Amino acid sequence: MEPLDESDLDESSNFAGAYATPLEPVTNPDPVRYDAMQQSIVTAVNACMAEQGFPEYRHEAREAAEMRIYGVTDPTVAQVWGYQHEGGISDEALDDDEPPPPQNSAPIEDEIVALIGTEQSSTEEVRSDDGTVTFRYDPDSCLYPSTLDVFPDFFTMHNLQEQAFEIQGRASIEVLESDEFADAFAEWDQCVVDAGGTAAASPSDAISREGATAELSEEQIESAVRDATCKQETGFLREWSFLQAQEEHERLAEHPGLVTEYLELLDAAAST
């Protein structure tokens, strides 16, 4: 497989200032199509739960799993969320007169059993291509049987995404250990120090600063903004994403068709 050139890459729709990597459509799926798939699943599960006598309970859509390999990248987002996941719930980001969003109470035990069954009742097996059991579920519960009714390839898609996460994770580790990354990282680190920040203890600080907590503080926001700003200004994010794209490209040679198959399944699910 021929190496990638920067001219081969598009802009990332998930990380401002970064190149899109080959696995990004799988590890960070298109939210419009993913939400459409989730809505079909939610409708089917809710109908099943109502049939079981739980009309008050509403199964909620799950957010798409995401691989955030670059840490905080957007200074504007960092100004609101610090090092937290973009879009997460934080009272700090609410207007002073706006109350925190209500938290849904957990469903009662009978509802949980109706939704997913129990460990003992989970007798239906999902197997990988090599015959390994990857998952078990209750065939008389609502969640997975209803999901499979509207989307028979759900587990295939899930397994493809798990493969993509593993490949991308291994690629990321390889990138972090490369000389090219070390050079770009050093320039970013100096930028952070020059802007009044603390020198990074290790390359992993470019992903998540040690000591960053879920609770926002003025100091954390300032640190996150510095980190994100320097990633943009020094070209660190650009170089990092290019190296990541190259490494994913090489590793995907051993998994031909993975991205294409996933996207075809996502398209089919979104149109269900």
C-alpha cells in the first residue's frame, strides 16, 4: 500500500484544524446518520416495553462511541468545557438563571429485567467470524431483540467498530512513540510554557493533563485553552493527525473493506 500524502486527506469534521483519518468515519460516526439509526432502535424498544406493561419508561438513545485521540483541540470549546468531553453536562456552562437539567430516575428492577433480562436468562449467543462468543442476551427481553428486528446487522456493525477502535488505538500508540511526533510535541510544549503553562510531564499530557478533573475550575479552563490554542498555532494538531492518518492507512491494509462495510451498514440502519 502506497503511503499517504497530505494532499490525499480531507479536513476532519470532528476535530477543528486536524486532518480526517481513515478510521474516523467509524470511530466518530456521522451524527445525523447515527442519530437516525438510534431513533429507529428507540422506537422499537419503547414499543416492546409498552407491550410489557411499562408505558412510563422510555428507553433513551445512546451517544455514539467516540475515539478522542488528540485531547482538547478547540480553544472555543475549551473555554466552556475545559478538558471535559465536548457536549457534556456542566452547570458552569449554564446561564445563571437556568437550573441544572433534570436527571432521569433509574428504572425499577422489573423494568430492567424487561429491558435486558438477567445474566441467567441471557442465553442467546453472538459469535465472531472465528466462532468466539462475543456477547449474550436474553431473547425474551426488549433491548437487543427489538434492535435486531429493525437492524439485523447491529452486532456486525458493533464488532466492526470495536475492531476500528483497536486498530486506531494501536496506531495512536505507535504515533506517540515516533520521532516526528516528538519534534512536533516539543514545539507545542514550548508554546504552552511560553504562554504561562506548565511543561508536559510526558506525551500523554497532550491528550489529557494529569490532575485534570471532571469539576471545572478557572485554572483548568485556562490550561485547556492554552493547550488547544498551541495545538493550532504550532501546527502540532495538523502534524499529529497526519501521522495518525498514515499509521491507520498502513494498518487498514490488513483489514480491507472494514470502513466500507461499516458505512454501508450505517446507511442501511439510518434509512430503516
